[in-house]
Amino acid sequence: MESLGAFLKTRRDRVTPDQIDLRTYGSARRVPGLPREELAHLAGVSVGYYIRLEQTKAEAASDQVLDTLARVLELDAVATTHLRNLARRPAGDLAEPPVEQPHPRVLALLGALADTTPAIVLGRRGDILAWNRAGHMLFAEHLDFAAPNHPDTRPSIPRMFFLDPRTRHLHRNWDELARIHVAYLRLTAGRFPTDARLADLIGELAMRGDQFAALWATGAVADCTVGAMHLRHPTIGDAGVAYQVWLQPDSPDHRLKVYTPIDAASADALRTLSQRFRGR
């Protein structure tokens, strides 16, 4: 899992003097990004203290220090939240998390959606906890519809996205979505730093997926609440869907992800898909 020091180093490597109007007096810079000494000066802390932060040896940083670091590093609100999560990371070893079960109210909402509205319920690590027929056929019709019903057989969206060629071929904007997946997984890792299964997932993807490892190395962090997917579906051909995520206060770790067509042609394609699964 990512440490506070690793995140700080990755993000300062992305900052250039020009971005923050830092004078260099024409001197050549030996490394890209912002050196620790300059970041410490701009943040108003001693170099020794900042070095201890990167070594994860310093005492808990104050909110004021974290906010100043976020400003100098030009972090947005989501990345700043991630920085704070890492700084407040509890001490202790990784632990096996409890088995995730979707809340009955989430399942009731999933069941109330129209046949032409694909939807899936995702756990904290991106495991599919439930889906409706439209969601199943749109994204993984090659898998058993009952797969999410048991923890041992639940499909993993991150694994499918980076390790399953069929899932990659399905998404015409795979590169864009891959960046979002990795950035959201980093945000999740900051929220659940002792989740052993999450750590195993990140390690597996970094070892088996070269593109995942390269994207993870960028240090990008982002939430994943709205967006668009452009699909190349084996049954209905090209289609575009917009997604939005709904959260339940009773189960904030779980997300109901709903997909709607982005144009008339895509709406017709989803109706065709609905007719197919009703005919089974």
C-alpha cells in the first residue's frame, strides 16, 4: 500500500518551478520536479522535518502543514483528502477485512431499475456485489450471472479491466478509463490502509499489468462518480453510456453505479440488449 512519503515524492516530482513561479536564477536542475529543500522552504517547515515526513518518521503533521503542502503541490480537493488520509494512517499490520454484503436497500433500488438501465453494485475494492440483467449483459455476458452471489466467485472490476482481454476490447476509451480506475484505487487505498485484500489486489495488478504499474507510478488520485464509457459490444455493436454513482449512508463503502445511454442510437442498442435477455 502507498505511504505518505511515496505520495509526497511522486507529487513533488510532477511540479516544475515555472508552475509555482519559483526563481532558479538560471542554474541547471539535476532532477525533475521540486527538490525537498525547496518544498520545505515553500511550506514553511524545516528541511529535516520534511525529510522525516517523506521517511514516514515524523510525528503527525498538523492540518496547517498538510494544507500548505497541498497548496504548494497544487493538489485538488480529492488529492488533498488522500494526503490527509495517508498522514492519519493508523499504525498496525494489514488485516483480513469482513466479507462484504450489499445493503438490502441498495438491492431494492437495483431491482427497481428498468430492464434497459444497466446497473451494478460495487464493493470497496471494486468487486461486483450484485448486478441486474442489463448490467451483466452489457459488461460481462461471458460470466455467470450468479457469480456475484458468493464472495469466492465475485468478479473484480479492476482485475477484469487490466487482466481480461475481453474487457479491454469492450472499452473503446480504455486508456482514459484505465487512468480513472487507478486514480480511484489509490484514493480507496488511502481510506482503507489496513485492508489486506486491497493490498493484495494492488500488488497483483502491479506485478501482472505493466500499464497498471505505469499509471500507479504517476501518483494520480481521483474520485470516480460520473463519466462516460464508449463500448464495442459483441452483441449490440458500438454504444455509449454515461455512468453516475449513488451512495447509501448505511453502506458508504458500496456504490450503486447506474448507466444511461448518451444518444438515441445507444438507447436503441440498450433496448435491443434488453429484448435479448428477456428472450432467454
